[in-house]
Amino acid sequence: MPPLYPTQGTLTSVFHQQLPLSPPSQERVASKRTKYQARSDLYPAYSVVEDAKVKANTLGNEASKEFSKASSKAQAKAGHIELYTAKYYAACTFGGLMACGLTHTAVTPLDLVKCRRQVDSKMYKGNFEAWGKISRAEGFRGVYTGWSPTFFGYSAQGAFKYGGYEFFKKFYSDLAGEETAYKYKTSLYLAASASAEFIADIALCPFEAVKVRMQTTIPPFATGTMDGISKITGAEGVAGLYKGLYPLWGRQIPYTMMKFASFETVVEMIYNYLPGTKNDYGKGAQTAVSFTGGYIAGILCAIVSHPADVMVSKLNANRQKGEGFGAATSRIYGDIGFRGLWNGLPVRIVMIGTLTGLQWMIYDYFKIFMGLPTTGGAAPPPKQELGK
């Protein structure tokens, strides 16, 4: 006989949706997603991205704390550094040494291809083909041919360049007076950078001679810096190390004038565009501005100095013994023509743009590390003081 009353299962199935305290059903029918609902299958990806952001922020905060600790220790050990003192110029000199030595050494593979293409434009069709041929013929070390004279030479050059620039900028500013110095600040940047580079190139020239010869002879004529210096002085005397000095000045002085003057101008323009003043921004933002200004300045530098750079490579590789500077320059120009002076320009724009941006970033980050203000973007002097 069938039961007179409905069973518990029948009651549950019929009245489940209307009973607020009824036990949950074992089977749920999946509701169709509306166009306003997010896709549930994307939730795991969103979670991974958020997790990565949190970890990156945590890592950045920890790195910032460690930087602050190391900076405080370095400043405590060095003592308070007042602007425009011997200790200040020493700090700027060391910062320039690191900025130029490290960056130039890092881009040695680019420099190697650039120099070889300047000497023989038909040697390689492009960078990757060049690196492939060099690595197959000489191994991985061959791609970094000339790194040693590059490191020593550009470390010395960077020390005199940046330290000298800070010194001459202050020296010429004091000679001109505050009002005149601010009015003709671009001329001040040009004069200070030219003076510093004139001295810096004397330190660079012997190493540049070794570097270029190592990079433009196959196989390299020397195994390292000291070996190269010994071979050049043994065959040509000390003068052989400086036979590229005039074209080096011709390349580097315009390059450095453009590098410092355009950097100072671009950085000032960036801070004038941004809200607030330079001091309102943290060290990360200020070094980002330094990199941006440096990269733009580097592009301009590469274009201005490239013909002289080609001539330096040609003179160091092909100048005949006893041949005068003017005669050698005329002969080389007759061989390559005006178009030949621009061989390797695209490579050099990439190299110098990156190089200059990194140099300014490293230099200014070191100044922050030592408790010093970054370069460029200073506020103008108060108007009431201009007439004094």
C-alpha cells in the first residue's frame, strides 16, 4: 500500500526554493553568465598578476631600505660633504669614473662592430651577423675584444670629465657672477664641459689607441692593455699612443659639449613641465628624469661627433708611420668621401643614446647615495637677487 503522506525527499524537491532554512541541494544548476559578469576562468590569472605586483612592491621596498642603510653608512663614513669643496669634487670624480667605465665596457660588443664597420664598411651587413661571425671564429671572448683598454681608458676619462665639469661650472659661474651666469647658462655649460673634456682626452688617448687597434685588426694585435701599450711604444715611441689625440679632441669635445649642455637643458624642461619642483620628487623619479635627459642628449651627441669618430678609427688603424695629421686626414677623406664619414651611425646612435642615459643615471644615483643633489633642473635665482 502506498504511503498516505508525501516523503521527505518529495517535500524537499518541491519546496526547496521557498524554504529559507532548508538544507542545500546536492545538485546545482549552473546559471548562465550575463554580459555584466566577469569570466570566472580569469580569476586565477588576475590572482597571479596581483601576487606578482605585491611581491615586486615588497622586493622594491626591501631594496629601498637596504639602499638607505648603505647610503647612511657611506655618508657617516665620508662625513658631511659640502657643495663645491674638495670632498665634493672627489665624490663627483669617483661617480664619473663608475658611470663611464662600467657603461663603456658593457657596450664593448657594439663598439667592436662599429669600429670594424668604420674601417671596412663591407665587412659585416649587420650587428647580429657580425657577432655570429666573431663568436664562431674567436669564441665568446672575441665579442668583447678591447674591453680592457675600454674599461681603464673610459674610467680615467669619466673621472676627469664629470669631476672637471663640476669644477669648471662653478669656477666660470663665480667669474661671471650669479646674474650673468644664469642669463648665459648654456654658454656656461658649453665652456665647462669643453674644458673638462680637453683634460679628460689626454688621459683617454693612450687607451683609445690600444682599443681601436685591437678591435680593427684580425686577429687582435695585442692580448691586453699593457701588451698593447708595450707594442705601440716599442714600434713608434710614446708619440704613437697620442697620434690620435687631435681627432679625439675633435670628436670628444663637441660630443661632451652637446652631452652636458643638452642634458642640463632637457632636464630643466622636464621639471618645468612636471607639477611642483624638482625637490618634490623622490630619488627614483629624479634618476628616471636623468636617464631620459641623458638618452635624448646621447642621440644628439652621436650625430654631432660621428664624422670625427670615424676619422679616429681610420687614423688609428691606417695612419702611416711619419705621416702628418693633415696629410693622413686628407688621404683618408679622399678614400672614403663624405658618405664614408657616416658609416655605422645607426649603431652608434643606439649605443651612445643608451650609454649616455645610463651614465647620467649612474652618476646621479651615486650623488644621491652620497647625499648630494642630482644634476640639472635647478630653480632660477630669486628675482630680487638678480640686480645685486
